[in-house]
Amino acid sequence: MDNKTALVVGASGLVGRNVIELLLKKDTYSQIIVLARKPLPIKHDKIQFMIIDFDQLNEEFPSVKVDDVYCCLGTTIKKAKTKELMYKIDVEYPYKIASLAQKNGLNHFLLVSAVGADAKSKLFYSRIKGELEDKIRSLQIPKVSIFRPSLLVGDREEFRLGESLAIKFYQITSWAFPSTIRAKMGIRPSVVAKAMYHSAIKDRTPLNIYSSSQMITIEDE
């Protein structure tokens, strides 16, 4: 087992849950720190839960050195209710986490963004995802990997009819299509998690950006 530490943010979400499950199966990290607002039903000797107030990150962020940060934090306008709160969760919190981890000697920041992320987009969601990417890239972190999944096909706490129908279609037909087509149909959270781990242990370049089709290709290897 390597004597490395990972920090996971957004562990209660679709991708975050899969990241935790995957990291616990590997020997890469001797410690996994999970930042969360409330306790999660996961118990393991390697996991250290830190229940924090994300509005108090300066005071409550762990002072220990972490090697890799898996940032899966994000919300929807349905949950956040306002664009202001959504911006805080999707941009301000991840950027603050990256900044604080960098000061503690962070080596690699792995960020779940979204397809179409562009700081100049007219679409609010795409614009804030692009803005976050730009802010993270401006930090002096040795390695940054950005993952831009399309529709995540998994079980959410909230119900969205359009997504539910798309997920059913994906589950029935995805096997018949190449990775480039499957990527447009959707991507499983476990595939994103595997791509993040693959990047953490394999990538050596300062900046790596993964599309859904590239993540699916890793899954197919």
C-alpha cells in the first residue's frame, strides 16, 4: 500500500459515491479524507470523515497534506433553488478547496465538470462550469485533470422525467454503439470514477481534459 492521502469532496453524489467505492478497492491510498456536510453510511479503516461547514472552509479545512483531491461537488438549480447558491456550491466551494489544498502541498486536483463547459457560454450551467475550470487552471497546482461527462446515468435522489427516460434508453441500447456514440447518450458514474482514478495514477502532464468518449474508452480497456 502506498503511503498517500486522497481527499474526496461530494461523496454523497453519483460520481463521488463511486469514487469512494473504487478507492477502497485499491491500495493506492493509505488514508481517504472525506469532506461532507453530514455523516455518510460508509465505514472503513482508511476513511476519515470530516463534517464541516463549507461556508467556513478557511477555518475547517484539514491542515494535513493531501496528494490527490477528487472534487465531485456540484448541485442542480432544482436543489439549490437560486443561481446564487448554485454558483456558491459549483464554483466558490471547489475553488476554495483547491486553493487551500494547494497551500498544503497538493499534487493533483481531479475535477468533475460537465460537457459544454465554457466561461463565455450564454447558458448559466455551462458558464459556471467553464468559469470554475479557468479558476482551477489558474492555480499553481502541479497536475489538474478535468472530466466533462455528458448525462450521468445513475440513480439520483431527485426525480427528473427526461433523465429517467434517457437512462432507460441507455441501459437497453448502449451495448450496441461505439464509445463516441455512447458518450452522447450518457455515461455511468462508475465510468467517470474509473477515469479519475486512472488519471490519478497514470497522468504525468500538468493539464488533462477528458471527454465522455475518452472516459468510456478507458472503461473499455
